[in-house]
Amino acid sequence: MALWRKGLVVGVAVAAGIALVGSPAGAAPKKRPALPGDVNGDGRADVIAGAPLLKAGGKTDAGAVVVWFGGTKVSAKARIAISSKPVAKENLGQVVATADFDRDGHADVLASARKRIVVFRGSATGLRFSKSFAWPVTNAPMQAADFNGDGYGDAVVQGNKEIVVFKGGNKGLTKSATLKNGAAKFGAVLAVGDVTGDRRPDLVATNFRPAYPEPTGPQRVTVIPGNAKGLAMARAWSFEPARRDIVDVVAGDLTGDGKADLALATGEGGVLVQKSSGSGFGTPQTLAFDYYPANLAAGDVTGDGRADLVVHVSADNHDWAELYSGTATGVTKKASRKYDRENYETLFGRAMWMANVAGDAKVDFIAGMPGVYGIGEIHVLPKGSYTGLQRLKLGSRASDGVGSSLP
Ligand SMILES: [Ca+2]
Ligand SMILES: [Ca+2]
Ligand SMILES: [Ca+2]
Ligand SMILES: [Ca+2]
């Protein structure tokens, strides 16, 4: 699921930087690409969520992708986009990723389903089905960013023993390359951030995601740098982390030096924070938890130029999230904020996204709350605070799966 994800502060900065580079000499000036998540193109990220259990076109659990437009107050109007041919039990929207693939000023969305991936085009009024690709992996992990820096958003999706790279262009996404390292589940966890510090987003991929009780191993984390020629294993480097039970990875500039650092969530109660040197990582800082850190997000909610780390902690019937502020060397030893108000059987934090939906200087924390028996809410915490908390949902329906996936 898209439980794993995203240092969006870095992504936003990179996109803005690239826009200034402009078009190649002689080419017609192109529109400025939309910021990730900005479907309606007003400069603010919109709340995008999968609704994998939604009935669509009369088909049970066909799934859909929903968008609520951003603003100082996020619009309560849910705009639902479904596949052109909904399929029962396809669960479209289990994983979602966003970038402006065709550079028309509206962010687009790529979504995973059962043995299929689907592209939706952004517009002033919401998302519309564009095209789909048959896919060997169900609920394939994916990420989107402008990896080659041409202004068109690109995407990567886990395939069969490889990561498939799609290049953005005038007509949207086209398959352009594959990345392999011999691991059967290469790309099982994917993250994006500018690890190298050249203002181009880089891809981070693990060899597998552990299946309990016995994780296979050893784990390997690979950084594939963004490059004008596209993503290629020839430029990749990798390391073996201290743990093999890595369940999620996020890349974000926690230390504020312009290079995205990594945080790795491990299944047995620890998070490893690895400061990027631009071409490697030092000794990790370890955060210990009594329960299971399940997924991570990173973004600068405090506005101090350092991304903050959010950890979703899962304990039996309880779920909550904790925020660790970025510091010069990693993150604070203790949580500086705790999001635990509605923690019983809510699955709060099952999906998390840091995005600037208000369009101000600070990043907002978006958290999914699907519920064990169905709640179907997205919580918008402005600047990562309960003050001004907004709840988004699809009418009174609660069995739609909303809250289980965010970009
Ligand atoms: Ca918007
Ligand atoms: Ca677009
Ligand atoms: Ca591109
Ligand atoms: Ca880079």
C-alpha cells in the first residue's frame, strides 16, 4: 500500500528550481509544471486519496481516486475519479503517486490496482481517467517526481524483478527504462528525495519488504540519482542497513543542508535516521519504540528549513503518530508532537502525506484514518497541528477505504 512515502518539502523545492531552468533553446515555451498534488493548478497541493473499496459503476470494491482542493480551508467537496471500465474487486487506489506528467500545469495521478496501473489527468475540475497499463504486480508500489529534470513528471513502479521507469512528456507517461539489481522484489519500498543535493530528485529503493514473521535478508537500500539522462543503475550506489526488517523508507532534508536524509522504519520497534553526505550515509541515529513503527513521512511543518519526521506507530488496536523535529545531525531524541487523540481501532496514520495544502510557508500533515471496521476519513492538520483540524470523507460512507492510501 502507499503506506510508505515522501519528503515533499524537497520535492517541491526541486520542482520550483527546475521550472526556472526553462525549456531547451528553440523549443516553444512550456507551461510551468504543477507542484506535486496540485490537480487544479492554483499553486496549492490538493488532498489526493485512494478509495480502494469504493463501489464504482455498480462494481463492488472497484476503487477510485478522490481529490479535495487545497486552500486555507480545504474544500469539503470530494471529486471522485473512477476507471473508464471499473472492475469488481480491483481495488483501484491502493497506492497513489502524483506529478505533472504532461506539464500542463495540473498535477496528474498514477494509481495501482489489481494487476493494473491507471493514469488520471488533472484539470481545473478534478481528475479524469487517461489510460491504464496491465501490470504483473498487484497494488504495485510507485513514486513520481521529475527525475530527469525536463519539467515533465516521471514515475517509477515496481514490476516483476525490476523497477519500471515511465518518462513524462506531452502525451503523458511512456515506459522508458527498467532498473534491475538481481533482487526479485527490487523496489518493494520506494522513496524520493534529493539525497545527492544537486536539486534533482533521486530514487531510493529496497530489495524487499519483509514478510513476517521471518524477514528475508540481508536488506539493501539503493540510491538511483536523478539525472538528465534518466534513472540508470550505472549511476546507482547502495548500502546494507543495520537492519534487514525495513518496512518503510522516507527521504527528506531533516538536517537542512540541502541533501535529503533517510529514515528507515524497522519491524521490531526502531527507526534508523541516516544523514546523507551526498554520496553515502554515516552511522545511523536510532529511535526506539515500544511498539511498531509502521510507516513514515517527512516535511517541514515548523518552517525552520529542516524537514520533520513523522512516525506512525501501531500497537495492537491502537494507532498514533509522533513527530520528531529535524536537527543539524538528524532528529530530536524525543517526539516533539504526538497525534494520539483518536487512536482506538482507527488505524490513524495508516497513510501519511506532508504537503502544503494551505499554500503558505509551512507544510501541512495529512493523515489517513481508514478504521479497522471502516471510518474512511482523512485528517488535515494545518502546519502539523490539531488547531484547525479538518476531516474529509465521502458523504456518510465508511466502507470506501478512504484513509488507507495517500501520495
Ligand atoms: Ca490546488
Ligand atoms: Ca498534467
Ligand atoms: Ca521528467
Ligand atoms: Ca539528486
